[in-house]
Amino acid sequence: MNRILNQLQPYPFEKLRALLAEVRPPADKRPIALSIGEPKHPSPDFVAEALAANLDQMAVYPTTLGLPALREAIVAWCERRFGVPSGWLDAARHVLPVNGTREALFAFTQAVVQRDADGLVVSPNPFYQIYEGAALLAGATPHYLPCLAEKGFNPDFDAVPTDVWRRTQILFLCSPGNPTGALIPLDVLRTLIALADEYDFVIAADECYSELYFDEDAPPPGLLSACAQLGRRDFKRCVVFHSLSKRSNLPGLRSGFVAGDAEILKAFLLYRTYHGCAMPVQTQLASVAAWNDEAHVRANRTLYREKFAAVLDILDGVLDVQRPDGGFYLWAKTPGDDTAFARDLFAREHVTLVPGSYLSREVDGVNPGAGRVRMALVAPLAECVEAAERIKAFVRA
């Protein structure tokens, strides 16, 4: 077996199951899970109808490159959403459909990284654990940049030593961040592109939460927005990852895309051709319908706004927690150890949260997730309100 598998840490939810294994929550309180970031809002009916109408396509082998109609729908969405000038994104060269961002982030790392123990894959800390596992299995070393409150929960890129940038092969970004919800400002994205040019690394921007924000008149920028502002029509060293999971409440569809640097995507397409992970044709056709519609996405944001407002009103003065820039998580400070808080809350109130230390790595004696918990406001409004009331009672007790 591959010895590197022994370096992979248990997934946060495995740690959480172990933490709660011997705990017996009160039987008179129904369980409320704010732990897993799985959207619970209804999936769009018209997407299900498109999927059902094309089930005969199960008899067709899909191509790895995907249908032109899907790639063109993705290009049109990127132009509308991120201000990319018409004609800059070539549907045949700059876009590749993928089976959700989780699979794509992992596979992309295997395709891009030059196996070198001295090479680094840099990511925020806390982070989505796929970044770390993908780096290790690609033969690189993960390097973590702490996301602390004093820096707005974004990495302090100015503090990164030159030697780290020299060794960097991939810089993972996540905006809005998981679990912090922090957005990376446009000027920072432009600075990072300049660093990628100077030190020759790839920026892999995980933007799967980009469509969950609060101000309808101010959609958050992404890496493609920065490329557009810079006149960077070749998107050199820049690749973005998007998904229908959070945007459209379609996590089970396993549909997303990668877009950006055509030379990188050409090599990634070759890798994926051998990897054997083409998106089924019926899924592609359903995805076209989803990318072409914004009404259901606006309705989705309205539901999240209602939940954030209600929950934060209840927790005001109870926990140190603020509304994030985007996403559907609250990143709350705990009055004491985060694992004890999560365990005892489950034991007394039957509410499940994820300890922040499970989502981070300790570097130089500091775990930036310690003393915090992640709450995923994915349950229906009434359940989120009830969970917040239980948390309030627990803290005050």
C-alpha cells in the first residue's frame, strides 16, 4: 500500500464521531445537526425535470471534455457573474466540467504538483481537508497560513517568507472561506497574481461558496474578476473551482467546473481522461439548466439571510460571533475549550457542532481553530432558531 496514506489525518467528522461516541444526549430533545455543511434547502424542480427528461442518456458514454452546451453555459455565467469580457473565455479551452469541487481539487493537485519533498502546497488554516490530503498524496508538503481574527480571518500574505513563495507550487484560496466566511479582497487577489508570476506557482481558487452572500447589489469578486481587472485574458497561473452544490442546493448532482489557464487545463484534461471521471450526459444537461437560471439562487440567499439574522439575534451577548462575509457558517468563539464545548452541548442539548481545532492544524504551537466552533446554518429556519435557543440556554447555564 502507498505509505503516504498513513500520513492522512482522520476527517473532522470521524473525530467528531469519536468525541461523541460515549455521550448520551437527552432523549426528550430532538437532534439538530449544525455540523455537516450539506445544503438542506429544496433542489430546483426544473433541474430535476431536466435530469429526468434525459435519463435515456445513461446509454451514452460521456466525454471528459463535456458537452459544448454545458461549457458555453458556464462561460456565459462567468461573464455575467465575474465581469469577464465576452470572448475572453473560450468554452473549448478555458473550461472543464468536473464531478463536484472535492474530486476536482484533489485530482488537480495530482496533475499540477511536481513530486518534490521540498515543494509546497500552501493553504489557509483552518481549511478544507482535501487541500492537505491532495498535497501529501501528490508528493508535496502542506504549508499552512493562519487565518486569525485580527486579520479578518484571512491569511497574512505579507508575512509569508520569500523562501516559502519560492517553494510554492500551488496556493489554495477559499473565498468565502470555510469555515470563517471571510472574503479575499480584490486588491489582495491582484497582489497574489503578481506573486504567482514572480515565483511561478498556480493559484487554485476554491469558490464553491461564492454565491452565498448578503448584499444583492454587491456580489463578491473572485479570481476571474481580478484577471478581468488586470486585463489578463490568458488567465495565466489562475484556476477557479465552482460547484452547483451550495449555489443551487444540488450536492448530490456532483456537478461543478474548473476554469482558467488554458495550458494548465489542457494538461488537467489529459490527466482526467486517464482518471476516468467524465460527468454523465444527463447530469450535464441538468447542469445547463441550473447555470442558466439565477432566480432560484437569489431565493436561496434570501433563506440564508433570514437564518443568519434570526440566529445572530438570539446569540447576541451570548457568544462572540459575527455575521460572516459569505457562506453559510458561523465561526463562533467558545468560552473555553472547543472540544469540551461541542461535547457538552451535545450531551445537554442534543445539538451537534464541529470543534474548530478539528478543522485546523497546529503550527508553532498555535492552532488557529482552537477555542472556536463551526455552525452550519443549513437546517430549516425553525431548527436553526431552536438550536440557537438551546445554545443560549447551555452557555447561560
